[in-house]
Amino acid sequence: MQSIVLVVHNVRSAHNVGSILRSADGFGLDHVYLTGYSPYPETKNDTRLPHMVKRATRQISKTALGAENSVKWTHSENVFQLINKLKLDFLVIALEQTPKAKLLTDFKTSNNIALIVGSEVEGLDRQILEIVDLHLKIPMLGQKESFNVAVAAAIAMHYLRTAGAL
């Protein structure tokens, strides 16, 4: 089975992070990387202030329902170093609505995939979009232009794990 990892970059809401972790567990992702200012659960040798650790862990746990303990995850400040490392073994894909984005539903690959999702409001930074291998977007059929980041990540994880694999 192809390896799929997820990079969650600058997602401010701990509830969205928890929901994404829960979906990652459900779809059998191999690893989740929480980067930038995305909140993350308590880690060994955590350097954050104790009250910040406790609050982030509690809020993530509320929606992750234990997935924060069953999914392999890592926190990394520098998303660019991570992307460059992932590019050695993965096709790195941004889930973002850009002019060059292809429809998720038209995408298929046998490559290992590193999917990147970003900020709930601003999306992914332009610098990230420039260095990834591909942009994918979810077809929108209604009035709204986008889904919540946790919903969009779950849709993409499901598609990539089932229909997107060759």
C-alpha cells in the first residue's frame, strides 16, 4: 500500500487539528506533521509554557478522541526543511485552490504522497505553493468557495486512500 502522510501547516484551531488527527487515523495515514503555529499535543521535553501545553492538549483531545495517541505525529517549526526532506520519497501535493490546481477527482498516482493543508483563512503560503510538486483542489458544487480545513483534509485523505491510488 502506498504511504500517505499529511502536513498541517499554520492551522490555528486546535479543534481542527484534533479532527484532522482523527480522520488521519481513520484513513490509515502513516504520519501527520504539525508545522508552523499549528497547535500540537504535549510532547516529551515540551518547551512550551505548562498552561499552553495543557490547553492545546485538552482542546485537541476534545475532537481527536484519542487519535492523538494512535496516529504517529511530529511537530516541526520549519515547513520548508520538512518539504525538502519529504520530496526525497514523496510526491508533495498542496491542497489549495490555485489557477494551476487540478481536480482531486481527476488525480491518480502510485507514488507515495505527502499532502499539505494550510491556514483556515489564508490557505497555504505562496512560497510553499511554489516548491510543491502539484496543486489539487476539491470540486465545489455549491455557493461556497471552500470547505473547512478539517473537512477538506478528510475529503482528500479519503479520495487519495481509495480512488486516487493506482
